[in-house]
Amino acid sequence: MRNYFVMGAAFCVALAMVSCKSSESAYKKAYDKAKQQQTTAQVPTQQQTPTQQPTTVAPVQTVTTTPVATNETARSENVTLVSGAGLKAYSVVVGSFSVKANAENLQKKLNAAGYAAQIASNPQGMFRVIASTFDDMNSAVQSRNTLRAQYQDAWLLRK
């Protein structure tokens, strides 16, 4: 009885291995179809015939606008200013420490780099190092994106 069970299990495993083999022809068909779509999607260049008059196109004026930060999220915390000039509605946090001396070291580094860095603490005892603070969210988002080049975990704090 046990021999039949072992042989049946071996047969099932072998069948599973054979049926899971990928079909190279299916991949080749998909590749050929994508290649054909790519070549037909390319627009051939048009050549002017001598009877056609060239058309003039007016230049397009581009207007750059500041993107509205509608899908950005800002974490709300009740923080108390420990060191600095004062917080506005939106701040960019670049570091969070449980030891105040570590926060002060990062604050000194940011001040030397030209930022008006501040330290705030939350009720849980964490010291947040704030690199910049703004009245509007768009400016805070732009500052955060700039700071992320050096501080990848920079985030927005809403007071």
C-alpha cells in the first residue's frame, strides 16, 4: 500500500514539473506582436511636394506654475518649540531623536549649511529637528523635496 502511495506522489510531482514548463512560442508571439505595434505606431515623415506652400506656426508660450500640493500628506503633531525662532503652519522635519544632544548636533549642522533649523518636542519625548518652516504647504513641499537629496526621510509636519 505504501509503495502505491509513493509512486502516486512521484507521478504527481513529475506531472506538475512537466506542466509548469513555460512555452517559448507564447513569449515569441507576444514579442512579435509588440514589435509590430511599435513599428506601425511610428509616424513616417512627410515630404513637401513643390505645389505645397510651407505653413508658419506661431510660437507657443510656456507658463510655469507652482504645482499645488493636493495629494501631499503632512503629519499632525502637538509639538513644543525647544530651540529656535518659532514654527509656522507647515514644517519640514529632517531628523527625530530620543536624545536631545543628537538633535542639537543635527541642528548645528543645518545652521552651518544655511538653514534656520529648530528643535521641537512631542508629548512622547521625541525631539524633531526642523530644517524649515512655512505658512503654506506648497513651499513646504518644495523645501522637503530639495532636502530629500541629503535627508531621504524628510517629512512634513503640520502644527
